[in-house]
Amino acid sequence: MEVSVIKIGNSKGIRFSKTILEKYNIKDKVHLILEKGKIIIQPIATPRKGWEEAFEKMNQNGDDRLLFEDVFEDETLEEWN
């Protein structure tokens, strides 16, 4: 795919179409890899971003309780011996 290099202030850059940004899940930052005469642009995956805040909010709301007990009354551990 051929793209134009455009002037951005004193620098130059390229623009990504909305389709490419969505397809490759590109948000605010990317990894830039320089390798054997190539420039590789790789999305930064942050799948757990915001989890800490979400868990804190769950705790404050009392939503972090177990859905079922972790030990059942009729559970025997004999088969593991």
C-alpha cells in the first residue's frame, strides 16, 4: 500500500485511515521497530488497561463477592490422595 508522507510542524508523518486504525486496533501509541531497512509499526496491546480501577470500583460497590462458595459441602479430597 502506498501512502504519502506529509508535513507535521517541523517533522513529517503518515496518516492511517479509519479502517486501518480499527482493523489493527491502533489507539494512541504504537511500537516502532526498525529492522533491516524496514520500518514496522505494531499496535500496542493493553488488554488489561483500566482493570485496577474497575476492580477498585467493584470493591467499593460490594460487587467483588464470590458467586458461589469455593468449597462445596459435599466435596471430598480423598480422590487426590
